Amino acid sequence: MSTILTKRSDDYSQWYNDLVLKSGLADYSAVKGCMVIKPHGFALWELMRDQLDKMFKETGHQNAYFPLLIPKSFLSREASHVEGFAKECAVVTHYRLKNDPNGNGIIVDKDAKLEEELIVRPTSETIIWNTYKDWIQSYRDLPILINQWANVVRWEMRTRLFLRTTEFLWQEGHTAHATKEEAIEETTKMLEVYATFAEDFMALPVLKGVKSANERFAGAEDTYCIEAMMQDGKALQAGTSHFLGQNFAKAFEVQFRDKENKLDYVWATSWGVSTRLIGALVMAHSDDNGLVLPPKIAPIQVVIIPILNKNPETVAKLNQVADDLISGLKAAGIRCKYDNDDNTRPGWKYAEYELKGVPVRIVLGARDIENGNIEIMRRDMLTKEMVPVDNALEYTKTLLGTIHDSMFNKARDFRDSNIRKVDTWEEFVKTIEEVPGFISAHWDGTPETEEQIKEATKATIRCIPLDNVQEEGKCVFSGKHSTQRVIFARAY
């Protein structure tokens, strides 16, 4: 089965596309730039979504839903916001179709032109803050801690499944606070939620940091982010949390009376992750045989495959062993599948479940059972162990945790060994061209220098790490004074 995938070493980009398609995560759609998320991919998204939703609610947030369509005038109220999204907006201009009187099918009814065009949401700050204006009058109405699960549209010219599509699924949190300090605390709290989810559930090590002014969200005062390294050394932004200050409150006249009865503008945040996380998962962990999924969010965590024959007693015995295992696994909350379909051979099943990234495979063979053993294979390392039948359940439960830790440590070691300190421009250019990974270098803090580095090398500042220490130096490009290193990389 591995021969159906391009090897990573031959063409990493093609390997990724092959894997997403052939593992059943997604497919291309009839709408250019959009994708169909197939059942295996959507099951993965549901598990990610449900865990994140639980974490949001544990931090006091509630779910709501706001309209897909946004009046065009709303976007123009916050100048930097509209500038940031203007080129990506899909616009609704008419509200009715009709039959062409000349018999050429369906046409737009020119008499059904909207008085004001509607934007298919690229993000929801504007429609939400227009709504919050009616919800907030006093400090007693604050904070508002709202999240929504939705789809958004950002018109893209160059698309890739999961990583960059015209329509994608995501969540977006939008909160309102009485003070600047509360809003900043919310922003950093949600960044920690994202980082915890990435590391504890996706086995994906991330760097936490702040975006430069050039890279921050349109309309934000600060954007916090988590950045992950893919196996080709490129960066992928895995989540963002934005401190919006009072920008949107001022744009939509959202004011409240504080405890001293003084009128003030509300302080805001927004934060989000999307189905792009599935792309991160694929590129960070998978191999030339297929997906490698972290156990906590794998749709099937354990698959049990019997080697059947025509002896009814043997089949009955294998089924009984499987039933006992499944009962124990389900009681432990482990998602499992017993594949006793006799229309496909065991070898085909092995390859298929490897391709789909099932973390643990248990094979029930008649001879092994007679000897009191079961074969258990871990997908991340493709290694097998013969385990006593009586110990198989506990072994499997422990193995799932071991696999998560092993995947995380492997990804972290790869990332850490591919972050390189660079102090000269010549070394920077040579490293970015020849060595995959992140570069830690001094920057003079100006947008002009950042843009010149991007134009020369296609590398951007991925983040200014939150754990940065003061370090005097000279900017790698301009030679001007710098007080800290930042992380540069080419990115998805």
C-alpha cells in the first residue's frame, strides 16, 4: 500500500496531497478552491472540535451562532480590518434567480439587486460587535465570553487541501471586557488553551509567541500565536489569539458605564483555530506508509483483525477473544473496531489501517491464541510485540499513552535540532536556502527590515517567543541594534 504514496524525500508536497486524498481525509470539490471533508477526516475534526469545546467551556465560555452574511458597510467601520480582508471577500449582490426568457437556463434577476451588498463572512468581528452594542450597557453585563463554531470564506487563488482553502471550518472566540488587563489575560489564557491542546492531544510541540506588526491580525493591537514545525522544516501557524484593544468597540460604539458611572469603551479579544490543524497533524507526524495519528484524537484507536479460517470452532474462539477485548477497551473509553470482514485479506487490512493511521493494531491468529499470545503492533514505529492474552487489555491501554509521548518527543526533538542561531546575513541566506528549519536571529524591530528580509528570502518572522531573554546584538539584515532574537522561517 505504501507504493501508492509519493515518498517524502522525493516530493514532500506531492506526498502530502497523496496522503490526504488516499487516506480518505478529503477530496477535491466541484467548486474551485473548496474541499469535501470525507468521513475519516470529519471524524478527526469532530474529536478535535469536541475536545477544544470542552476546554473552552471549562474556561467559562459559551457557544452562540452569528449570521453568515455581513453588511458590506460593517467591514468599512474598522479601517485596518477592511484593508486586511478586502481582497479575500466573496460578495452577494443579488437575491434571486430566474429562467432566461431566451431559453439559456438560469440567470441572475437584474431586478433583484440588493440595496447593500452582503459579505460572506471571512471572520465575524464586525457582525458580532454590532450585536454586542445591544447587549452591553453596564459593567454588570461584562465579561461576555462567546465562541462560535462556523465556516468562513476567504477567496484564495492558490489552495491546498486543509492548509489553505476558500471555505474552511473553524471556531472563533469573541470576548468583551471592562478593562485592558482582563482582555490581555483572556488573550494569553486562550493561547495557553491552544498550546495545551496541540501538545497534549495532537502530540505537536509548539512555540508560543507574539506576531510582529506586519504579521498581526488586521484590526488587532497584538496577536499571540503558536507555531509548529513540519517535517520539511517549514512553519505552520497552528492557532492565534488577538488582543483587539478598543478598536472594534470604538468602530461600533460599544460603550458601558463602569462602577463609577463613567462611560468607557469595551476591551476586546478574538481567537481561533481551524481545520488547518488537520494539515498540521498530517505533516508533523505521518510517514511514507500513511497517516500516523496521535491516539487521543484518532477516530479508531485500536483495530482488531482476526486471521479467519473455515473451522467454526476456531472462528468462535477468535470472536470470543475479540469480544472480551472490545468490552474491556470500550469500558476504558477506547475507540475500537473489530474487522472480521471475510471479503478482504488480512494483508490488505494491515496496509489500509496503516494508511489511515490507526495507532494500535491487534492481530488474532489461531496458533498464537493456542499459545496464549496476541500480536500487537504500534503504528508510529511499525513494531510488533507478542503479548499474553490475559495482559493484552492493560498492555494496549498503556501503549496508547506511550505512543502519544513517543510521537511528541520525536516531533519536539526534530524541531529543537532544526532551530539554528544565525548572526550574519550571509549565514542567514545560506541557512534558509540549504537547511530546513527555523532561524533564530536578531531583528531591529522595524517593519521595513522585516519586509526586505521577506522579499529577499521568502522567510517571515513567525513569532517573537514569549520566553525570550534579553540579548544585545545586531540585526542580521540592517546591522542596527537589537535586544532579542526572533524566529524566522518559510511557512505554509
